[in-house]
Amino acid sequence: MSVRRLPRRLMLVSLVAGAGGVAAARWFNIAAEQEDGLSVQAAHMAAADGSVTLIDIRRPDEWAATGVGEGAVPLDMRDPQFVQKLIALVPAPDAPIALICARGVRSRHLAARLTEAGFTNIIDVPEGMLGSGAGPGWLGAGLPVTKS
């Protein structure tokens, strides 16, 4: 008997009322496990004591909507100069870098890409700012934010 493994990311579709009932899809990191990375509390403490560089890789409109986690550096992952800006922020390619996004989906994918690019200590924050299967997220945990 073969065992079917569920994907780590699931897409949920919901109908939004208004203008003819527009279907909206949102990605949720439902199957994330905390053992895959740092909890939001641990990420906050590590950023505060300087033991990790915490990078908020979301878009500027997302930073404006929720704020940026205290201690995190906002750096849009879509920026063509993302890697160069990240290199300028961290002392060495083996320095610990934690990535946070909204729900842990983009941070997981970017962590893999940065590891392939030569960074050796990339840590995912799978809860994200808004929460996922790994936990309530930065905002849900009541951690402080700064407005962007």
C-alpha cells in the first residue's frame, strides 16, 4: 500500500459577496509545522537581541496594512536588488537570517532559493504575520509592530 503525502501548501477558495460573487483564492500554510523554523516569539526575541536578522519579505502595501514586526527589516522579495540588499544587511553568508511573510508560504519558497544562492543559515518563520497551521502569527500572538 502506498502512502499519499499531502502538500505543505493548500489553496482554499471562498466566494466573496458583492459584484456578482467574485471567487477569491488565498494561500494558507495550513500544514506548516513549528519544527520547520522559528516561532514568532522566538523570531522576535532573536531579532531583539541581534542573534538573527529578521527580514519581512512582504510587499509595501502589506507592511502598510499591518505594520512590520518590531525588529524586522522590511525588504520586498520582488525587488530586483533583493539579494544585493540582503548581502548589505548581513555580515556574512553564514549569518542567521529569518524570513517572515504573511502566512509562511513565500518565506518557505524564498528560503529554498536563498540557500541555493549560497546563504547557509536561512530560517523560516512559518506562522508569518497573519498565522498559519504553525501558529497564530505575529499579530495573533500580540507581538509589537512598527508602522511602515
